[in-house]
Amino acid sequence: MEPDTLLGLAALALVSYLLGTAPFGLIVSRAMGLGDPRQIGSGNIGATNVLRTGSKTAGGLTLLLDALKGLVPVLAGRAIFAEGGAELAGLSAFLGHLFPVWLRFRGGKGVATFFGVLFGLAWPLGLLTACIWIAAAWATRMSSAAALAASALAPVAGIFLAPAGAVSLLALLAILIWVRHRANISRIIAGREPKIGGAGKEAEP
């Protein structure tokens, strides 16, 4: 691989990571006068916890912006370096959301950004995975369970719907989502995970 190509890929990874670190949940909440979402609920900066401020607008806007953090880098990476660039950019942005340098590497749980990456890699895969999330959320009334189900099935669906090289990436992202939801998994097993719309701690996008 040419040095210029390596430098370009490194720059793509860095820019994608930095975009992923943008704490939109914190930015949106403060801009709307809702305070710091890290001081309420689970203390997470994801859309679910922002929703606990009482503003559906803030929660929805955070969800959209966090998803765009995954979508935009993937599309840019593909335009510059084809599918390899798309996958590198998606991984970098996802890691940026999970481990933002500005917040001492304490970010969200990655679900919204994960969906953004999926739609960027292959929109039919993103659409199918979103439907899985909705179905699981309806069946369990738990956003964490829905996130776990959708992320687990995404690599399987990706075998048929995503570029061949993306399946390994999807599996890695799914593993990271499960690791970030380990406390939720423990509560689900114990029967103590809060339902959607209820009080307490839930999974954060």
C-alpha cells in the first residue's frame, strides 16, 4: 500500500473518530436549557437518558445526531476509499462515540451510532435491523433487550445484505454493544430491568 494511501486512511480514521466523539446528548440538552444528562437517570449521554429530561424533542434530536455520526463517516469513507474506507470510518466513529476523549472516554452505549453505520454500509440492512429493534422493543418493553437483539442479528443479516467484508465489522460492533450493556444484561436476567417508559436505568443509545 502506498504511503499516501496509508496517510489518507489514518486521516480518515482520526476524523471519523473525532466526529464520533461529539457529545450531542450533552450539547443538545445544554442548548435547550435542560441541564447535564450525566446528572440524571443512568448518567449516560445517549438519547434514552436525554429523553429523561422530559423533552421528546431533545431525545429525538440526540438520536438523529448520534446516528448521523455513524452514517456520514461511512458515506465519506466509501467515496474516498471504497468499501474498505467505509468500514474503517464506521468503526472509528463508533469507537469515538463509545470512548470520547473529551469525556474521559466515557461515552454512550453505541446503539444509535450503530444504526447510522448500518444504514451507511447497506440501507436494507439498516432498515431490517431497525424493524428487529422495534419488534423486540414491542415484545419485551425494554430498550436494552431490543438493542441486544438487533445488534446480535445484524451480523447474520449482514451475510445476505451487506458487503462481504462488512460482516466481521458488524460482529465486532455487536460484541462491543453487548459489552457496554453488561449491566443491563445482569438486570434482565434478574428480572429488574426497567420497562420502556418506566423509571430507573435503561440502555442508552
